[in-house]
Amino acid sequence: MATTTTTTEQLPAYSANAQPGFTPANGGDDALLPQYTFPTKFKIGAFFTDGLLVNIEQIKGHLALLHAFSNLKVEVENLPSGSIVNMPGNREQRWAWFVGLAAERFDKWARSLQSKDALQPLEDTLPPLDVLMVWHSYMLNPRWYTEDGQRILACKALVELGQVLSKELSRLPALLDASPSEARVTMFYTRVGHPFDPFQAASVNLTKTIKCPKCRDSIDVPYMNIHGSGYLQANFLIACRRSDCPLITKETLCARKLAENLSRQGMAPDSYLPGTFFTESRVADQKAGMDILASIRKKYKSTTKGQQSASTVNEDLCIAILEGANFKLEEIRGHIGRSKLLGRIMSAHSTPMIYSVELAGAVLRQGSFVQKMAHLEWTKPGFFDHPDDEIVLQHAIARYHAFLDLMSSSPASFFVPTLDIDLVWHTHQLMSAKYEADCKQYIWRFIDHDDKVDGIKLSSAFDLTCRAWKDRFSTPYTHCGCPLPGDTIGQRLSRFLSSSSSSSSDDSSKTPSQLAPPGTRQDMLAATHASEHNAVVFTSRNAKALELAKTKHREHARRMERRVERERAKDLKEIEKGLSKEERERRQRERERDPYYCGYGAPFIMPVPLYYGGGYAGLSPSTAVDVPQPIATGEQLDIKGLITLCALRFSSAWGERSSAFATYLFLVIIFPSTLVPASVFGFCSTAAGIVFSNWAGGLVDKHGRLYIVRWTTTAQKLATAAIYSLLFVLLLVPAARQPGSAALISSMAIIVLCGCVEKVSTVCLAVSIEREWPSTISQGSSEKLTTMNTWLRRTDLVCDLIAPLFVSGLSAGVSYHFAAAFLTGMTVLCLGLEIFLCGVTHKVFPQLHHQNNIPVDSESEYQQDQPSANPRTFLTIFKDVYDGLSAFMRDIVEFSRLPVFYTSLSIASIYLTVLSFDGTMLTYLKNSLNYGDPFLAGQKAVSTVAGLLGTILFPFVMHKIGLVRTGSWSIW
């Protein structure tokens, strides 16, 4: 376990005369660069690491691997046309064809491995480069790779051999440069039956043997043919020799794989459904998967044949599932029914192979990353041999540890790595066992690597990451390698590298520039000047959607460019403050002469390419375009939008506070001799809010923002108006409130029911308007979020202050009958006003137009629930309720493991020790102690003023002592 004690390592002193990036020709001297010892411990969350999670030699080994992959692609694309049978002429299609063949060779090789192979030297067991490329991409889907290794018996030997590879990463440059040993070539040929050389294998490996999904007869199919229906082509289709069997396509083969997994029997690991075996809630998800299997067996009236230790397929059940779904994958999905795990389960069946990852697609997606690294020349042999050049990799390592720290600080956020961080992250993932252990030790959960995120979501998430990084580390997420004077990233990250700074803020010039790339080599500067243009690729279902996405992103890019230019000018002005005019002009001339200078300086990193729009080993990828993603900077909050949002919240909160005060006053008048009705109303409405809060939050996630706010507003106002109307009738007609009368009992039952609806609607609105909308509008800016939260809280407190006084004025100044009638009419009018304000607020803030930012896993294309083919019965409804309560309990358990749990518990405990002017308290004071309405409203106003004062003091106190101390001290 990592220790929580602080490190004593101090950063070395640094002379201000040595500025990296200046050469003797332009006024600097790289010979004066300081010597320093790179830190060996970094803080992630609450703990310091025992050492580096990834070291430089391992990264160099990985870069050698990427260099070999890049050269392989160039070699494939430059093959003479017709040199290999059935090889596509188009270069892009040719590479997809080659990757498809490589995936097939990997499958045969992986299935042939034995546990004893892990005991052999790596130089005798390493597969050919094309197979190694597929294996590499498989490992970069770490959750699936780890789960398959634990769940599928045929993958165990592969993962064991992977442990050998992870320990020998530093030897890869030598192994890849050397000719393959005779033992290595012989082993592969003996096991797989293919030539070791991939090009020789492509000339003879022309067909694949598959089995009919129904009769299980073996059929030889060509990989490619002139009709476009070969196994590696998009329109793969072949008929079985038996006439009663369906036509065989990729979908039917995938459907067979899913049906087999649904019909497995036994207690072996592979009897669990993929996607349920290795998750954060492992026990609960495995049980949920077993429940799915049990429901399928019940549907097809199949029984389990004993509890075998080995896993077997119930062939009769498998065929019944396939025939019941017409051999279609989506129909089987419908028969499974609703489940939170359904998307992940279906994702594992996007390929007929035993693996849970579509391997050819994974290689094609990783190709973009390989291409960018090669373009930077980072993969070039010897590029990082000089100690000065290794500083770049040290910088990347430090940033990767910081990225993990950022993820540990915000478990629910979706952060986007940059190219240098992703390189180190990939290297870490190649050491699968160590990666799993490190994630659990330092981040307390397994971090998956999702390479299938669409461009729009990636863009907004990158903006959020930039702001979150700046907030946490006080340094921009993007670092420039241009020779700009002033503070360096070494200084700004010093509080991350060590628990104590080696210099005060007044001695910033002495902080080492240890993480900036050296400026003595032009190719290094060229590599750091990769571009401010990122490699986010947009893929859309049609040309219109693609053009819309590109237009939105171009507009976003132009706004970012203007903001960055303003920020850069502001920073330069601050940096050059105090310099003479001649010195400022000299520096400006140097910047103008610098061939690598750009609007941002030479960006050291860029957002990572995370999507490739190809089909299955596919044909041509979808139309795609690289779109610039400038660096995100601050932006002023729209004042008009903030006013509209506060007006919306004021109207909603006014109704809530008026109802919370008035309902109990009216109940006291109707039931003057007992507190029971008011207590029952308060208990039931509060219980409804607690029980259905999770469901209400789910509505906010699943539906459009404007849609859910308008409907919940309607439900809330109608329920409130119904309560006022019934109370008006009871107050107006004495006979209706006779104790024990049917009218009184039924009216009270309806009032309680409406109170529950009102409370759940209020919870849903609070989650939307006070939580989800501000978070979306702020886009990761803590300044914006704090501003909106402060004003929304003030709005709430103003309503808390005025609404009870208003209600008491109506009841004491006129009558209770008039107050009930007036409040009914006011509620109906507020309904129309809030519907209007919802639309205005939604229009003012374009951030709200996009789909809710639900965290996505690698199976994101399957996230939308499909209608279940099973009819809704009482048992299924009961099961849904049970599943919801189980999920609620799992969430509570998971929340209890987070560091913020004890702080939240402290806040919650305040309700046990502090009296508040809630409904029950008001009823007691009025009924038992006979206090008047104005007095009660006045006392409630006094408590509200105290809360309002807190919102005024909060920004000043937070600025002085920080957010964490402010919160902690406020609790005490």
C-alpha cells in the first residue's frame, strides 16, 4: 500500500539566466540548462506512488513497437497491385484487408498457446509483427482484455504470455530489429499452420472455415471475392448446403455466439455473460447476468442439467433462442429484456470470435494514434537517446501521473487525454496485471480506455479537461515548447511533484524548467509543434449530420482561437511587465523569426484521435475529417442567461416554499386538535422523495433537458394546485371536515398522494435546474459553476425569506379561504410562466441543446434501451422495482467508499442536531403553542437571512482559505 507521508525530495535551484528554447544565436545558451534528478514518486489522490508507474525504457520499447507498426502499414500500402491474390487496389481498403487477415492469424495463434509458453524466452515465443499488432490493440481495451483472460479458458495462456511481454518491453527495440529466431518461426508455423511472414501467409491464406449457426456443418468461405461477399467484405453472405438453414452473415454468426453464451450451463467462469464478470460491482453484476440466463431458460422452458464444473452449451436451448429470434441479434436482445448491463453484453457480441473486442476495428482505430506518433517522429529510432531529449518523456510521465490524479479527484467525469499522456497510458496498459493493481491501489477503481467516443462529445469533454486541469494544478493543460519567457511548467507542477515547494512564489525564477522540451534540436521543436489542430475525427450516419457537426466545431474553433489570442496577449503583457521597451521589442523580433512559433507557441501536445469510422475489417472507412480543437480558455457567463435561469428558479422555488408553508397552516386549521394529518403528509411526501429520487435522477439522464423540465414543472404545479383546491373546499365547507367522514378521509388521501407527486417533481427539478443545468452550462469551469450556484442559492433563500411572509399576510390579513383560492390561481399562472422561461433559458445557453453528458463505456452504441419483447406483468414490474432498489443500495455502497463520503455524512448529521422551520415544526408551534402566522413567518425569515448572509460571505471566505477549508469549517 502506498504511504501517505510526504516526500522530502526538493526541486533543485535554477538560474533565471537559463531559459530553455533559446540558442546561442537568439540570446540563450542550452549549455546552461540545469541538471536535476527526475522525481521517482508522484501523488495520485491521497497517496504517493511507490515509484514510477511507467518508466522511460518501457515507453521507448512501446515507441519501437509503434515504429514497426507504422512501417508495416507503409509496406502494405506500397505493395505492387496484383502481387497478392485478391488484394484490394485501393490503399485504404488494402490496409483494412490486411488487418482482417492479421486478426484471423491472431485468433489461430492465441488459441494455440499453452501455459508452458510463458516459461520460454520471449525471443522464441513472440508472434509475427501483424499478429503482435492485433495483440497490442486488444491489450489497449484493458477491461475487456482482463475480463476475457479471467473468463475465457482459451485466453488464459495469452494473458500469461502477456505478462512476459510486459516485463520485456525495454527489450523490444532489439527484438524487433533482429531477425526472428528459428525457434520463433518454427513455433508459429507448427502451431498456426501459416508462414511466419505475413505477406507470404496472405498469398496462401485465402479461405476460412466457419460453421453453420444451425446445423454446425463446416463451410469453407473465401476471405475476398469479386462479388464483395467474402468473409472480410462488408456484404459477406453464404448459404449452407442444407436448405432448412438460414443464410449465413456476420449477424447470424454473432447471434450464434450470443445464443451460445445465453445457453451455457455449469459453474466455470465462461458460463457468466461477457460484460458481467469483471466490473466495478462484480458480485451484483454477475448475479444480474445469472438472472438474465435464468429468465431465458424460463422463457424457453429449459432446465439446468446439474452443476458441472465445466461449461457446456445446451444445444437445444441455443437453437430455440436462435429460431425464436429469426437468427437476428437485435431480436435476441429484445428477448433478454431491460438491464443496465445489456449495452455492454451486446458490445461483446459485435464479432463472431470468442473475444469481446472486435479486433480488426480496434487495430484500425489505433492506427490514427500510430500515425500521429510517427508524424511527430517520436517513433524514429534514436529520437530520445540523448539525455536532454529524455526530458520530453519525463514530462509525459509526470503529466500521466497528474492525469490519474485528476481522474481520482472526480470519479464521475469524462476526461480526455492528450497525445503524450495517451502514449504513457497505452504503455501502462501493456502491463495488464500491473495496470489493474495500480488502478485499484491509487484510484480505487479500474480505469478503462475508451477509443470509440464521437467527436462532439470528445470536444466538449476536452474543454472540460482543460479547465479541470487548470483548476487542480494551476497550469494549462496544453504546454508550449516555444521560447517564451516567464513561469515554466516545472514551477507550476511543483506542488504535484512534491508535497513542499523548493521555492516561494516570490522566487519563481529559480524553479527548474525540468519538464520543458530542449531547444537544441530542430526536429525536437518540430515534434513539439505537432499543431494546435487535434485529430478528433467526426463520423456521422449521413452527409447532412456530418456537415452539421463540422460546422458546429468550426464555430467553436473560431471562438476558442479568439479567446486564446486574448489570453496569450494578456499573459505576455504580464510576463514582460517591468522590461525595457528595447527588450520587449527584441523578444517580439525573435518570436517573429521563429519558424516554429504559432498563435499558441509550439503546442507540446494535442487531443488524442479516438475514433476510426471503419466497418468490420472493413471496406472503406466512413467519410471523416480532422477538425481543429484549439486550447480551451475562460469565458464570461452570459448575464442574460443567468438572469433568466434565476427567474426560472425563483418562480419554481416560490411555489415550493409557499406550498411548504401554506399546506401545514391549512392542515392545522382543518385539524385543530391533532398533529397526525400534518405528520402523515410530511412523512409520506418526504419518503416519496427519498424512494423515487434515484428514478427522478434517471429521468434527467435519459430524456432531453427541456422536455423533462417542462413535464416535471407541469406535474408539480398541477399537484400543488390540486392540494390548494382540496384544502379550499375543506376550509369552505365545514361539513366536509367532519372527523371520520368519507369526504375528509378521501380528500386527505388525495392530498397526501398529490404531496408525493409534488415532492418527486420538486426533486427532479432540483436535479435539473440546480445541478445538471449549471454543470452543463459551466462546461468544467469552476468559476462559472460557483457563480451560478451562488446566485441560485441566493434565489432559493430569497424565496425562503419572502414566501412565508407573503402567505402569512394573506391568511392573517384576509382569510384562509382567500389565501387558498389565491394560491391556487397563482400556481396555475406560474405554470405558464415557468414553461415560457424554460424555453428562453434553453435557447440562451446552446450547451443545453446537446444530449445529456452521460458517461459512456466502450459499448456506447448500445446504450439506448430497446423495447422488450416480453409483455409487462406484475412480476416483471416487481423485478424492475427490486432491481432499482438494488441499484440504489449498490450506489450507496460505492459512494461510501469515496473520500467525500465522511464529509457528506457530517453534513447529513446536521439534520439530527439542528431544528429547522419545516412543516412538522410549524404545525407544532402553531397548534400546541398557539403562535400566530406572522410570528412563525418572521422567525423563518430570520433563519433565512442567516443563510443568505452565508452566500454573501462564501466567495470572500473561499478566496481566502480555499474551497475545502471553507466547507469543512462551515460544517463545524
